[in-house]
Amino acid sequence: MKREDIIHFGAGPASLPSDVLATAAAALQNYDDTGLGVAEHSHRSGLAANILATMKADLANFLDIPPSYDILIMQGGGSGQFDATIYNSISIWVERQRQEILKNTRIGVNGKEISEDDMVKELRQRVEWSLKASKEAVRLLGPEYVNIVADARKISDGKFGKIPDESTWTLSRKPAMVYLCENETVDGVEWPSFPKVLEPTGPDDDHIIVGDFSSTILTRRIPIKNFSLIFFGAQKNLGITGITIVIIKKSLLPPVSAPCPPAMLRKLGLPISPIIIDYAAAAQNNSLYNTLSIFEQVLKKLLATFPDKVDGQQVVAERKAKVVYEVLDAYPTIYKVVPDKSVRSRMNICFRMIKGGNVDEAEKAFLEGAVERGLTGLKGHRSVGGIRVSNYNAVSESGIEKLVAYMKEFAAA
Ligand code: PLP
């Protein structure tokens, strides 16, 4: 099978444009006429520093990242960030509380400071976490610290097919951290816009808002200022597996926000972040705390293709998704889109077959026919089955046309 015979719709890792891969392959052999491949150069070399700096600048340019945000390049993928966001948020939040207590309890010129035991008692009362995150939050902190403000499954037959109305959310009074996943890759549910109730109302909003942009980064404009930090792995829209990007408000990093001293976290029975996922350590070491994969080729092409940057890419992504949904809606007796129309993902288009009553057989036939035509990676997530068209940036409009021609042919057959 030749590369040009395939259009790959896998949900991640995603395929990359062939011209980008050709440049990357040459760079792996001999980068910039140095005689060494890019992955063989030291991550501490000037060459690596230059690649990192260019990549950060290109990303900031493409996404219009405000200068008040820093970009950290880390490892461990999105799953690593499930832990990192919690560990780091805990530490930053506790430290803020500790500093506030210290400020309010210093008495007189001689400064009688609060005793450590009283500090622990005071902090224990304040540590009312409300983290809507993954099972990791429960695993790391315990169920009492996790508040799931809205559970889509309760209004959508046990599935993530709708986003509950904001008026029904049970937000905590003073959450330490609020977590939202911008696009749910398994069932294909995407937030149409940033939730109104989470919009910052002023500088006193000191809770941390985390956004998982693993599957939509570089495909739409992000209201970055509404987030304290966002994260994503490279493997869907930025490049190959191996690095994870965190875009974080500089005010959450030293010297403005110091992490809480480990001894205090220990006294409070709270977990201490491993150094490798510690944001302060990453920032202080210019993302080079340890050996990092220095390899990036996609942003250059995006910047060269779209003079209006992410807005241009967004138009294309929406156009491609629209074409697929139009065919799905045109054959309601054959195809059934999984999520509600209001929250359909542009990136992961998930549907079931209702043709002929036997879903499994029909889907199997659809997938087999697709592979015969060079349309690969369409099988739904292993936990839910069905068909999933991942419409990441490297999937071309002509690739989408080939897919929809097949969908029409299958429906008519
Ligand atoms: N978040 C979302 C929305 C995802 O789609 C995925 C994986 O596909 C992850 C997180 C986990 O990412 P990783 O495999 O990089 O750990």
C-alpha cells in the first residue's frame, strides 16, 4: 500500500501532511546541514534552544497567545496533565491561602507569626477542593474533593451526548480549580463556546480554570484569557507523539505564585507533585528539566498556509465537518449521529449505522468497504464502538470528499 493511496481518519495519533513528513524525515537524517539528525542533537545545544524558541513564538503567533501567558513543553501526554493540573493547582492554591493567612495574622512590629500547628489547622478548614476532573482527582485527593458540576450522562441516556444547561450546574462556592474538556473525543461532543458561568468576573477570581484541548488545538480560536491554563498533546494536530504543551498564565508561575513548600503539603496530607510534572520546575528550566524531544515541523506550514492564522484553519475545519454532517443528516434511516446537534464535534464525528437493523454487521461492512477504498482509521473508540471520523487538520478537503462519496454510495446500496 502506498502512502498516497490512504486517507487516515484515526483519532490520535493522527496522520501528518506528506510534505511535512518529507521535511521531517530529511531533518531526522541531517538537520540544517549539521551532519547530525535533529533528534540526535543535544537538547541543551543552541540549536535545540533555537528550535524551542521558534516553536513557542510560532504557536503564540498562530493562536494569538497573550504575552501574560507562558508556554511550557512537557512530556507525559494529556494523561500526564490529568495529574499535573491537579498537583500544581493544589500546591499553588494552598500557597495562596497560606500567604493570605500569614499576612492577616502578623501582629505588631515584632511580628508574632502564627504557629505551624495553627497554620495547619487553619489551612485544613480552607482546603475545600472542588475539582471536576478525571478519576485522577479522586485517586489523588479522595472523592470528597471532587464536585462534578454537570454530568451529561444523566440527561443523555447514560452517554455524553449533550451538555447540561449551565443553569443546572452545581458549582462550588469557592472552587480551587475548575476543569473542562473542550472536546470529548470518544463520543464526539464539543463545547460550542466557553461557558458563561465560568467567565472570569474580575481579578479576584482566584480559582484555576483548566482546559483540555487535546483534540481541538490549532483548529479554532480559543478565548485563552478565560483559562488559567490549557494543555494538549502534540499527536493530533501539532506533530508526532512525545511532547505535551501547557499554555499557562505567568501569574501562576514563580516569582508571582510559588508552589507550597512540600513539608506543608505533607502535613495537610496533600500530594506533592513529582518534579517532572511540576510547572514551576518546567518554567524555571525553560522546559528543559530533562531530555526533551526537540522536533517540530507543523507550525511553519500552518503559518505559511493561513495568513489569518487559526481563524483561517477554523474556517476549513468547519467546512470539512459540515460536509460530513450534511451527508449523515441526509440519510436518517441509515446513519445516526451520536451526540445532540447542539454539541456536535467538528473534530471527531461519531455515528452509528441503523441500516438493516443489525448495527454490528452494517458497521463491519462499512468499515471493510472503507478500507478497500483507502479510507482508514474510521473504527469508533473501543469503549463505545460505532464509526468515528477524526477530522484533524491534516485530513484534506479532497480526503473528506472521498469519504462522503463513499458514505453516499454505501447508503444508496
Ligand atoms: N484528552 C483528550 C480530549 C483526548 O482525546 C485524549 C486522548 O486521545 C487525552 C486527553 C489523553 O491524551 P494522551 O494519550 O496524550 O495521554
